[in-house]
Amino acid sequence: MGAIIRIMLTILCFLILSIPSPAQVSHAEDISCRILDMTYPFDEETIYWPTAEPWKLAKVSWAVGDGGWWYASNNYSASEHGGTHADAPIHFAEKGRTIDKIRLKEWIGPAVKIDVTEKCAKNRDYLLSVDDIKGWEKQYEKIPDRAWVIMYTGIGTRFYPDRKEVLGTDKKGKEALPYLRFPGFSPEAATFLIKERAITGIALDTPSIDFGKSKDFKVHQIICGAGKFAVENIANLDKLPPAGATLYVIPMLIKDGTGSPARIFSVLP
Ligand SMILES: [Zn+2]
């Protein structure tokens, strides 16, 4: 496996070096370079849990100063858990690892995309089932070791950052919680992936791996309890193939971080 990761990183370095200067880069060119950015920008529209501290950015300087040179700098702050981000095991497991205890290579793995967009369009409370996982395996292969298993709900992919469409409500604070409605993983599917397969983690295009109506966050407890990772609000799932890509989740290295904004991308087959 170490050799495979080395080869992947070599290919990645080559791809990065072959990307044109930022001024010339467009989304289409990113994809033709076989790198797919799967990250939403952090700005005032970024979706956070209704009770969490949202993104704040304040300009410290954005001007030519007395010395005659241009100087630009911002301050920023936010909850760790919002927008495109990763959850570390400590998030729902007292003895779980924090972000800084996880080696970079542990965040990289084969991308398995399970498309349940039709089911989620009919039922906002849909839970990914063990049968959905087995259906993917029947069509492609057994879920590879170290895979990221990604639930493609279509909700975030189509509607992010529209809070009402993605969260089910545009209310904020505690009063929003009873109105949260979006799909997620079933606890049975999470248990199957932990016990029967050797995954890195799970991801999806909604704000939580537990569905909006969840009161006990069982899937978080199962995944974090097993020392696995989660990614929420992943972008561009419509452009990710069902199999064959490699997912790179690169979180900000926060000491004692329970999660972190992450730059997420895939190298396409
Ligand atoms: Zn989180």
C-alpha cells in the first residue's frame, strides 16, 4: 500500500506542476487535468449547524499604507464543523484521536460513490442501507481497503449553499433544530462498513452523516467510536465517477482539533 500511495503522490505532484497559472484556471481545466476540486469556498454563505459559530472574515488591511506598498490581511474565525470539513474521531468518541494525531496519508483513499439521488429526491429522510452498499459492490467490486464511502444524496450537490433546501430550514439557533430534514447514513450501514469492510471513512453532500431528524447521532458515534473519519458538505459529487478515483482529504492541521475545514479533491481515473 505504501508504494501505491507513493506512486499516487508522484502523479499528483506531476499534475499540480502541469496546471496553468491561477489566472488561466477554470473548473473545466481542473477536470481535464484529472483533478476534481470537491470543496465549497468559505464565505458568509457557508452552511454551519444552526447552533454553531458561522464563518467570520474581517479585513485588517486592504490598502496601500503610509510606506507606499500594498498590504492585504484578514482575520477569520468559525466553528471547526461547517462547510466542507472533516470530523476527527474525538468529535463523538472521548478517547478518539484529534486532527493533529492523524497522519496525512491516513486521509487518502479510493473513492466509492454510491448514488441514491433518486431515493433522496423522493424521501428527504432517506437512510443509506446495507443493500445500497451491496448493490454498488455487485455493479463494481468489493469496497476496496482504505476506501472513502461516499453517499451521493444530490441534496447538497444541487442546492448548496441554499440553507432551506439543504438543511430543510433557514432558521438559526436552537429553534431551527426540530426543522432539520436531510438524508444520511443508516446506523446499520455504518456498522456494516466498520465490521465487514476496511474503510478510511464516510462522506456525503449534506451537513451531517446522521440524517437531519436524528436525535442521538448514532452514525457519528459508530464511525468516531471505530476511529474512522467523516466528511460533510462535500462538493461536485455529480462530477465524480462511481469508482476508480482517489480522494484526498487535506484538513487544516489544528492542534487538538475535533474537526477542521478541509481542502478536498479527487484524482480521477
Ligand atoms: Zn463535523
